[in-house]
Amino acid sequence: MKLIVVESPTKARTIANYLPNVRVMATMGHIKDLPKSELGIDVDNGFTPDYHIIKGKGKIVKEIVNASKKTEGVYIATDPDREGEAIAYHLQQELPVSAKRVLFYEMTKGGIKKGLSEPGDINENKVLSQRTRRTLDRLVGYKISPLLWKIVKRNLSAGRVQSVVLRLILEREKKIEEFVPEDYWVFNAIFKHENGEFKATLWKINEKTAKIKDEKQANEIEKDLLNPTFMIGEFTRKDMKKSPPPPLITSSLQREASNYLNFSTKKTMFTAQRLFEGVKLPGGQTGLITYMRTDSVRIANEALKKIREFIKEKYGDKYLPKSPNRFKSGKTAQEAHEAIRPTDITRTPESVKEYLNKDEFKLYQLIWKRALASQFECAVFDSRVAVVKGNGYQFKASSKNLKSQGFYKILNLPVEEKEIPLMEVGDRVRLKNLENEAKRTTPPPRYSEATIVKEMEKQGIGRPSTYSPTISTLFEREYIKKEKGFLIPLEMGKVVNKVLISYFDSIINCKFTSNMEATLDKIEKGEKDWQESLSEFYQPFIQNIEAVESNIPDIKKKLFEVSDSKCPKCGRPLIIKWGRFGKFLSCSGYPQDCDWRGPHPDSVLDEKCPKCSANLIIRIGRYGRFKSCPNYPDCKYTAPISTGVACPLCGKGEFIERKSKKGKIYYPCSNEDCDNILWDKPVGVECPKCGAPFMVEKKGRQGDYLYCLQCKHKVQGK
């Protein structure tokens, strides 16, 4: 009997469904990693990593080793990327027999059969590329993070990619804060032609683009436009083709799922992983999509043929182009991979809906529609453009309406526009109505998860496998939060970013990170030596680290914000610092000349400690915010933050604020004997529909709203 080793139990079950006479075992992810408590890199010995079997994985490895001794052959089928190759390499080190490497790009009978028919060896260059990436991340994290602990507070972290993404978010925030709005005016006119009316916007004044920036100029233009004769100066009508979008890749999947399904990147990849590894169908465990970590828009010829056959049979020849549509991948795309597509295009979303949960169905439908639409005919629009001239002024009108659906047969139809009537140059038109509207320029929007992924892809930061983990790390570290779908930097993120760009600008920037990704690609292709690459990075990096370490006292003086208050003990200025419980005030002479420390004014509550009568303060602990006496440890009074909303289940407690291990705020009942928990903040507002005593706050695409848990009534706004 043969042995196939994968990293996931779900994947193992899918393979076992097709190969009942083969034993399939799972590693449950990586089996080896660098030690947690130390650097684990021998810098002086060619950056040799000190990999150990991960705690808890020893039993799994032992079972696989024992099974390998009793088989005809061992095949390692971990994911077809750098991380999967590293798992294969580490497992081979432990096996007493030589294993073959097989690559499964889709968990179907055909995909598994194809992988097993082309066994190869472990790709050592890919392993070295992953080792270099892991070493870089360890060096950056383990060398910079302790400096952050000394400068700001303990348990902060820096990362080669995460810190650059944090910088992008902060730079966008700075642009928003510094943005100075400008007023401008827009003129819209309704013109009447014998064939109908149409709307046009002021485009040019005396052959120059109209830029109206003050009210006086707007009033003068309005007077000028009262009596002139207007005529059609230009009119064009043409068919405009629009090509279908390419099939999805990792970045576009995350963007589309964020925009249309409101999925986080983490949720998208978790759901896609399940669809790839396999779900239970009547015929057994089956993978529904191809591998979801890819930057290639290529579709295999066999799959293209099946998609085209499906289009012809289901929709007819008029939707099928003469030859397959081909798309160009990005410069760094790995063309050995395919785009994300259904493993069987005839397996429609509706046909598998009953076997999928709600999220799986939505994501599968998204992937299925994009793959199918990518091979449809172009859409054709009837495009019309008219220019109206009079007295030196030119108004422009345009309309674009679908004439032939093409790929829109599958994707959402575009919004219909009011069609401009057919006209000819020289036709006279009458100005029926004129409106001028005062507007104001707006700042650039904050990043959403979708747009930050797009920016990461554009800047060459990270790879398909790292987009989601990078964003998740920033949430977990509480450097950013999500509000109304946008990423907002938190105060700790601002402090960390300030330190990093002030003293590690040479590596915490887009150019360095992008170049390093290119280096990793070259190592994977065998074009660059991994140790040489690390050496080139390490020498200037460690000099930078040593320079910062020797200058920490001065850095802290420059970094910390000076408060308006004076020290009540010695009169020196107070500075704002960060500790394990959040912000606090400290004497600028601390600790050499003065030991005074106190709460930050923002954290002081108008509520007295029941034990010593001091004003209570807000602190941040392991389980989130809580009330505490400022005289700790002399007075150890603490209390949870209450929402003031009584629990309807037990009638004894109130909902209080807590933070889960994953960083999500939730609201359990304060009564320890009651297990009632809310995941949205309750507010003491009576439901106007059913009279329920409270509603909960929720966020939606149209803004915040209150929601009744009892009758599901919504009230827009808080």
C-alpha cells in the first residue's frame, strides 16, 4: 500500500475518497519551525536555521515515520507553494525512506491522478526561498521588536511586511488629516433637441477646461449663458466593446469578496481553503476549486475546452468567442499555477448549494461566475457623445448603454444610462434648464481590506499567501481597527509606526520590501544565492540595530509627547507614555530624578472608587478594558465596564464589555451563573416595533444601524 502525506485532514479525506487502497495521513500544517524563545539563526555560520519539531507535532511525525516503513512508496502532496515545499522538506528529513514529491492543483479524481502520474523530487530552490523568507522575518521581528519594548512598551511587534503595510495605512491617514478642501462649481444643463432632451455638463470655456473655483466667476458664467444660441458642435455614435474580466487570482478574489460579500481577507481565504480541500457531495469528498494561492490568470487548456463546451451548450454560439480568451498575468506571476476556477464548470453553484454553508456557497458562486464569464464574448455598448457649443462655452454629454450582453449574461448588468437622442452636427438645441452646484473636494478615502490588498499587489509587497495573514496580524496587534469597512490606525499603531520610520526607514518601506520579494523569486529560480542575499541584508541591518540600541534614552525623549501638565511632585513637564494598561503620565525626570507616575486624563472617569474614593480610571488588560483604582497596588479595586443594559435571560446581571483571545469585543452577562453572550454592543434603546427593552449596534454598507434581536427590526443610525 502506498502512503500519501498532506497537511490537512480534509484534504486527506478527499484523496481517500478517490484512492481507497492508498493510506493518506496529514501533518496538520508545518511540523518544524524556529524556536519561539530565541533567535534560532546562527548568523556567523551562514545563517543556519535551528529548526525543531513543533511542540505537539512529535506524535504525528512518529506515526507518519512508522507508516512509511510499511508502504510501497511515500508521496508528499503538501500545497504547491513555498510553504508546502518547506513542509515536504522537513518531513523528508525525518523519514527513513526517500519520498516522492507530488503536486495537486485541484482535489479531484483527475487532478489527483495527474499529480501522481508526474512524481518528482523536492524543489530545493523553493525550500531555500522559503528558508530565506523565514530567516528574514525572524531577524526583523526578533531584532526590532525588543527595541520597541524598550522604547514604547512590551509585547509590541515589528514585521518585514506588516510594518510596511501599517506605514501605508498611516501615510494615507496623514494625507486625509492634512487635506485642505477646495470649493468648486459644476454647471449642468438640460438641452432640448427635436429628438428629445438630454443632460450635459459644462466642459470648456474658450477652449480651456472649465475650472470654476469661486462664486463670483460662477455667477458671471450663469449670466453669460442666459441668451446665447446653442448648437451641436460634435456628435459621435459608435459600438464600444468591453472585454470580459480575467478569472480570479488570490488578490482579486480577496477584493471581490470584500466588495460584494463583505468578507474579510481572513474569512475569504479560510472559506476558499475548504472549497479547495473538499466538501461532502453525494459522490464523496470533492474539491470544488483549484488552488487558491496564485497570481496567474492562466486557465489550463483542458479546463478551457470544458468551459467553452458548457457555454455553447447552455447559452448558445452567440456568447462563445471564436477562440479562447487569454489574459496577461503580472510580471511576478508563477505561470505553473492556474487561476482560481471551479474544478468542474458543469457543477453549478445551485447544484451544490445544499451541500455548502452560506459562506461557501457565496464564494463558490463568485469564483464560478468569474471563471465562466472570462470565456464569454465581449459586451457591446452603444456609445454616444455630444458636444454643445455656444458663446465660447462647450457642454459635453455622453451615454453608454448595453447593446449586446456578452459576459454580462453571467455578471451583474451595468446600470442603464439615459440615452442621448440621435443628432447631427449643426443642429440647434434650446437651453431648457441650467443649474450650478457648489461642491468641495474630498480627501482620499481610507484603505479597506480590498484596497490595501490592491495596493500591496501594486507595490509588490508580499505574495498571494501573505496578503491575508499580514492584515490579520495588524488587527491582532491592535495597530488598526475596521470601522464601516475602512482600516483606521489606532494610537498604538501610530506610535509604533513613528519609531519604525524614524529609525528603520531603510527597510520599512515599499521599495526595500518589493526588492526583497524579487530576490526571493530569484532564489526560487536558482538565479541568486540565499546566503549571499541574507548577508547583503544583514550587515547594514545589524549596524542600524546597534545604533538605535545605543541611543534609546535620547530616542525616548524625542518620541514621547509632552503633556501640558506639570509634575505635582517636582514641577517638571509630564510626558505621555505607554504601559501594559495603556497610556499614562510620567515625570520627565523619571526614574533618575523623580518617580512620579499617574493616569492619563483621557482614562480618568467621573466615578469614585468604593474603597478609597479616588477617581476610577480605564485600564487595558488581557481581557480588554476595565475600571481600576489609580492607587493600585495599595488599592486593588477593579470592575468591568458595563453597558448598563440588563440581561433579559437571568434578570440579575448586566451586559459587560470583554475582549476574546482573538481580539474581538463581546458582551457577556455579568452574572457568572448566566451564559448569555452578545457579539454586538447592546444599547438601552427600546425597539419602536416590538417594544423590546434594548437593541444592538451593527455596521452595514449604508452606515451604522440599530437592530432588534427579537423582531429583527432595523433603525438606521445610532
